[in-house]
Amino acid sequence: AQSVTQLGSHVSVSEGALVLLRCNYSSSVPPYLFWYVQYPNQGLQLLLKYTTGATLVKGINGFEAEFKKSETSFHLTKPSAHMSDAAEYFCAVKNFNKFYFGSGTKLNVKP
Amino acid sequence: DTAVSQTPKYLVTQMGNDKSIKCEQNLGHDTMYWYKQDSKKFLKIMFSYNNKELIINETVPNRFSPKSPDKAHLNLHINSLELGDSAVYFCASSQERTGIASGELFFGEGSRLTVL
């Protein structure tokens, strides 16, 4: 069975600080991994995805994530948080055309 | 041009009523989905259609009935609405060509259903 665990339902950082949102997954086959962002009252928007190849993936808005097979992790990072990054972030794994989402992490950015 | 559009965006109704939510995508994708997001933001797959054929049907009450008239449209009809049906319902689409399984989901803006 596939599952996605996001550690920390709420993460709070200061503007300009490093953002680290954690995601661990379980998968019986090599996974496709995704991070989505959801702003208030909006749908989910793709930040980045890992399919094959380079394990460090760059996405929009300065975010990146690294696929670590040995740790079954796909943590999302951004070197310097901006106020506009405040949103809900979802990690997802895709197997056989089915997406499994984590429970989400709400990122709060303090001025 | 909105890629995945759903209507209505807000729906407030009484228990026991029947309501529908419509979804259209103009991305040329072959697969469409309905997701339910509860008050804790948890996203749960409900249905998925590939080229008008139902391929995912999770444990969802029979009161929920999806319909896909063509591959660009996926509607959701809900009978006898209950308080627990209150949630945000998201339509999404993806391209799932044979041999290329890494397609991502494109989401609509969501339809917030409130059952009183």
C-alpha cells in the first residue's frame, strides 16, 4: 500500500529564513513524487515533481525538493521564505495512475 | 482561459436536497477526477474517469454519482444531501498516456458545498 506522511501540520518561519517541509512516503514501486501548494480558497497548484533522473528537483517560486530513496523522503525546501509563501503544502505520490496525498502542512511566515 | 473550471464555486443547500457540480477541462487530458477536501484539508479521491470510462471508484456512498458525457467534462451529482457532505469538492485532470505515467494533476478552483 502507498502512503504519504507529512511531519508537522503547521510550520512557522520568519521572513528570510529557511523553509523545510518534510515528506516521507511508502511505495511498493519506484514512485513519482509531487509537491503542491494551495493558497486560501484556491485549488492546488503544482510546485514541482520528481519522475526519473536528477534527484534534486527545482520548482516554481524558488522551491526545490530532493528525492532520497534510501530515506524514502522528498522534503521541500526554500532558502529564504517570503510572506507570499504562506499557504498549505501537500506532498503526493503517484502509483499506477492513482495519487496519494499527505495530510498537508500549513506554512506560516512571520514578518 | 481557465484550464480546469468548475461550477458553482459556492453551494449552500438544505439537508435532503439534490445538487450537481460541473467540471470542464480544456487541456485535452484523457483522465478526470473528483476529490473531496474536508475541513482538516485532507484530500480524498472519489472517482476517476479515463476517456469517459470509470476507472477509480473509491468507497463513496451511492448518493454520489459521477457522469462523464465526454472526456472534457466530468459532473458530480449528489442525492439526499447530508451534513457530512459539507466539504470542498475539487475536480482535476491529468494526461495518462500509455508508457508515460508521470502526468501531474491539474486542479480546478474547488466547489465549496455547505449543507445546513
